[in-house]
Amino acid sequence: MTSHAFAKINLSLRVLTIRPGGYHELRTIFQSIQLHDTLTIRRARGPFRLACSEPACPTDRRNLVWRAAGAMWRASGHAGSPRDLAIHITKRIPMAAGLGGGSSDAAAALRALAKMWRVDARRLPDIAAALGADVPYFLEGGTVLGLGRGDVLYPLVDAPRSWVALVLPAFGISTKDAFAWFDRDGPVARRPPDAFARDTGNDLQPPVARRHPEIARIVSALRRVGASQASMTGSGSTVFGLFPSRAAAARGVANLPDRIRQVSTVVITRTATRAECRRLAAK
């Protein structure tokens, strides 16, 4: 069985307050994009095995897919650790980039293992939430308003299709660092809360850009070459720009300054609807 794990961008991300326990209250609009990892799941005798095409990706209990397999094993009525299962991740979504690759891989594993081990799909959102705040979104896909930690979800009408230029600097940003910098720097000026439908800002971008000025340079450059919206996604370090067509995205990327293109990886993809995500999720 194969399962596609789609990346996401945050069309907006607002940090509202800090909740008990140190979690930040968020308001964000998630958007799926076609860039994806592929999980190949098969039955294999012996202890559970996890492998990945990316050497830097952990293949032990640090990986959310490992934890997802354990949770589904227990949900299917088994005790102990998973057995007779092997999962291989073909990694295309960069790590520590704000694109949700690890969470999306976990959601893809949940969907596939629910079919393989006959677990009621209605249980998946609760299992996903226990794995991480972003994992429930990847069970939904498309354009979704996320509140709370980002795990209280309200599906929206799919946003108009756009082509997406992803500019990935040579450095990653940890989510923990990005929120710590936000807390240290204090609140930022932003639009009123009831303007979220038109809100395209990311409150984590200013504190991250203060430590990594390249972020602000990439955002400005994408706007200059015609992106209708440009912003850091999630906690970074990826910056995205939205374009009306693939040709416009390609022209925009070609016109980025050499100092950006030479030290960054650029990927052109497009947004994915909720129906597309679900159709391609698990075969």
C-alpha cells in the first residue's frame, strides 16, 4: 500500500495568546500543496521497521510515523510494540522547513494503517491530536481554518488554485526556537481578529527574520517578481509566493536575485484541494 503525504503552507498564522502549559493560542489558515512524501507500507515478518530515503530523518521513536504505528497497533487491539510491518518514506518535503512533512507523514500512516488493521476511521482525529498539533489537519487537507493549537479545525471552501514558488534557505528553524523568539520580542502590530478571512500575515516571521534577515529579503524579492502573496510558512524557514500560473511562477523564480537563488533551493508546485488530497491519500 502506498500513501501520499502532502505538504502545507500557512496562508496566515496569528499568535493570539499563551495557553496554560505554555502552548500558544493560534489562528491559522492551512493550505495543502502538491509537494508530497510517499509512504510505502507492507507486511513483513518480525519487529516493525521504518526506513527513509533522507539520511537525516530519524527512523526510530523520534519519528512521528513510528509513534503513529504504535498508536494504531494499540487501537487495533494489540499489546506491546508493532510487528509484521515495514514502512519506507520517500522524502521530498524538506525537514525543519515549516511545511509540515513529519506531521503529514504521520497522518498518512494513520490512514493507511486504519485500512490495514481495520481501525474505525472515526477514531483517527483523536489519535492524530495525541501525536501532534498539526497532525489532525493532514487528515482533512485543502483549505482549513485552525484555532487553538492549530488542532481545532474548520474546513473552508477551497481557496482559488494557485501556483506556489517555495524558496528554501540553506538553514532550518525549529518550531521551539521560533515561538521562543516571538515571546522574547513581544507582540507585533496586526489586523483586528475579525479580519482573518483577508489576513495574510505570519506573526512568527518578524522575530525569525530578525535572527535570519534572509527571510525578509526573500519575501520582498518574491513580491517584486509578481507574487500576489509572499510570506514565511509556519515557523520557517521556507518562504512561499503565490502566482496565477506555472509560467508566472517560473518567470518569478528566474527573476529572483542571484544571491537568493544561489544559496536557496526553489521548488515550484501548486495548491491542492481537499478532494485531491483525499483521492491520492492512500492506494
